[in-house]
Amino acid sequence: MSNRRTAYYPVLVYASVLVLVWLASWLVSIMQMFSATAVKVHSIVSAEGVRWALLSMDDSLDSIPWGSLLLLMLVLGLSDGSGIARSLSRLVTGHRISGNEGRSLLFSALVLSLYLAILFMFTISPWQTLLGVTGDIMHSPLAQGWLLLLLAGVLVVSLVFGFMYGNYRTLADVVVSAGGYMTIFVPALMAMIPAAGIVPCLEYSGFAAMIGLDEECADIAVELLCVFPFLYVAILWAMQKRER
């Protein structure tokens, strides 16, 4: 089967899991009518359950970090389109790089060093903008926004390399490159829709309490459900690119 079809497997798996949770909540709730159990299971396949599902849909979808995922795809597109990912791969694997690549990488490294120096400057006195109100890292802008800061650094370095190396000549080139990964990760984005409902349905039905899934573990589960489809599609894309 082609990679284009297998890329949609996470969508099918997540949708199937969601349907199974709904059906299991209905079956277990019926069985509990004839037996006493410690944890009460609420059927989602009911008037009350359907009402809850519709009312909680916005909150469930809002729990998915759409903005971060979109920014990640844009940065991946820029790093690939600029050529810096390919040049770094050749450098790491011991392949020769051209003089233009070397100069572009060197200048990009200098810009990255400047970016890191600015971040460090805003973590020390008297600024401490990226630290918490008590001066520590926990619950600070640095800890909460590390992904954004990381992606911003990759974004800046990719733009510098792209213009230095010559792959980017106009802003139109940058825009086209940034959107290059959108079509690749469409299956992963589609998987986010059923993924958004799995954990809330487990919590509403009572299955989360039954299996000991507390709030902290539930947050981790949501993050893993979001990450897996993107890793899966990325691996398929890399395998397909290697075969060409």
C-alpha cells in the first residue's frame, strides 16, 4: 500500500478508538445496572452523553496545540527549503560541502550564537524577563515558551542560511518554502480531530478513573496523541524521500 494511504492510519486508529470508547461506555453502563461497582461508568451513547459531547467539542479541540503545530510545520518547511537541513546532514555524515555552504553555515552559526546570547541576557539581572516573578525558571516564560523560542531560533537561522546560500531570493520564495510541509502533514492534522475527543470521553465516561488516569497523566496522554501522528507521517515521508 502506498505511503499516501498509510499516512492516514492514525486518523483511522484514533477514530476507531473514539468509537470504541463510546460503545464501551454504553455496554459497561448497562452491565453496571445489574452489578455494584466502585466506579460508575456514564454512557456517552445517551441523551445526556450526546449533549455533553456537543457542548464540550470546542473545549476538546482547544486542548490541541494547533498554533504550535502550525508553527512547527512552517519552520520545518523553511529549514528544508532553505537547504540548511541538507547541508547540516552532509556535514554531520562527513560529506564535503561547498564553499558557499560553509560560509552560509558559519554566518548562520554566528546569528544563532547572537540569538542565544540575547536569550541569556534576558535571564540575568537586571532584566530577567524570561524568568518567573520569583527569579526562578519554574513556571517562567522561558519554561512555558521554550518551544516557541526554539522554533524562533530555527526560523531565524533558516532564513539567514536560505538568503546567504541563494535558495531564497525573494519573500515569495520564503512563503512557498514555509508552506511546503502543509500538504505532507494534512493526515496528521486530520488525526487531531478524533484525538481531541479520546481523553475527554475517557474522563466523562469514568474509564479514566477506572484505569487510574489522573489529570497530570491525562495531559501527557493528550500531548502524546498529538505528537504520534506527526512523527509517523514524518517517518513515512523520510522513507519515501530516501527511496527516490
